[in-house]
Amino acid sequence: MTEQEVARNFNDIRRRIAEAEMNAGRKPGSVTLCAVSKFHPVTAVYDAIKCNQLLFGENRVQEAYKKFIQINEDQAIVLKPELHIIGTLQLNKVKHAVMVASCIQSIDREEVLVEIEKQCQKMHKTIKIFFEYHTGEASKSGYLDYEKLRTSVKNCAEGMYPHIIPNGFMTMAPFTHDEETVRASFKTMREIATRLKESFPLLPLTELSMGMSDDYAIAIQEGSTMVRIGTALFGPRETSEEIQ
Ligand SMILES: *Cc1c(COP(=O)(O)O)cnc(C)c1O
């Protein structure tokens, strides 16, 4: 995809997000765009930065690390972009994830929190996280069990992880064109987020990361505060192999 095509896609998607906000009666600017650059070369990230995009999502740590270290070391890039890790995290990848990302959206088990805390402590760094909850059949990622999710949130609230800022929730809808199934998945996530926010009012659980290229308009209707869009911005990925 050329730089011009990427620029056109950014204009297009930003306009559509604004329309979806308006149609849903949401405040303008209440939805953040996270540009998912996974499986695209670092040049795609540069093209997006030229469109003033400052938030990116990547799902594989090694790939993300290579691209974003290069960008962070590039003197020509004055305003450094933020990177969110959005893919399931293996424990041996946590260290590099913490080094390069400002947020890990894909927390799916307590073990990962323990390891993030350990690495952050060593680096004297705090990091934001979102809890990923499993709401759809197609993806296997996220907490499957509500009680386990609740325990993790509770542990954060009780101060077990002083270097971790629990900042919200993330989910992926099932890969189907059946709108009601997709909507039900987002609704489940929103209801669970609301319930946990009420239980732990001191945690800054403000973000609801829901919606991808094919379903972000529905997600915005259901209260998403962050959409993660790849294909609609950068075109088809160069490989379909998306398993870590
Ligand atoms: C790949 C990916 C996206 C972006 O998907 P598109 O359909 O290309 O917009 C969003 N979220 C997660 C977790 C992903 O892995």
C-alpha cells in the first residue's frame, strides 16, 4: 500500500469513527484509534506517523520490538508513538514487551501480571494493562472464567502489583457477519466492565478496547473507547499466520 493510500484510509476511518460516535450519541473524540501494524513493515508505521497517528497495536512482541526500537531511536521522529501489545503474551516475552510498550491489552491470566510486575520493578517502570475477556467463540484468548478475572482485578485493587496500572478491558468479537452475535459479545464485555468498575471504584478502569476493521461501528454503539484497526488502514496482512 502506498503512503497516499494509507493517508486516504486514515482520513476515511477517522471520519467514520466520528460518524459512529455521533450516531451513537457519544461525545466527539471519545473513541481512540489504535492502528494495528502487525505483519506490516516498519514503513507502514512511518506512513501512519505522517498522518499524525501516535498509537499503535502489535500482537507479536519480537516483531513489535524490532519496529518500535527503530522508531524510538530515530532522531527524525520527535513525537514518539505509543505501542500497545494486543496479542496473547508468553511469559518469556514479557520483558521485551515491558521494554517497548506503554500498555499490554491482552492480560488473560494472573501469571502474566506476576511476571509484568517483576520485570517492571527491575526496570523502575510502570505500565498500563487491560484485562482481556473471552466473549466470542472464534478467538481463544482472554480470561474464560469471570471469577478468575475478578480475582485478578481484586489483586490489583489490593495493591499486589504497584507497577501495574489497570486501565480497562479488551475483547474480540467472534469472526462472523451476524451482527447480533457480534453485538452480544461487546455487550457482555461492557456489562462485565461496568460491574467490575462498580466493585473496584478506585481503579482507573476507564478504557473499553473493542472493535476491529469489520465491527468497530457496532463496538462504538456498545460503548467502546478504543478501536483496534489494522486491515482497513494498512490493507491485507502479508501473512495470515497469526499464531505466536
Ligand atoms: C489483528 C488484530 C486486530 C486488527 O484486526 P483488523 O481486522 O485487521 O482490523 C485487532 N485486535 C487484535 C487483538 C488483533 O489481533
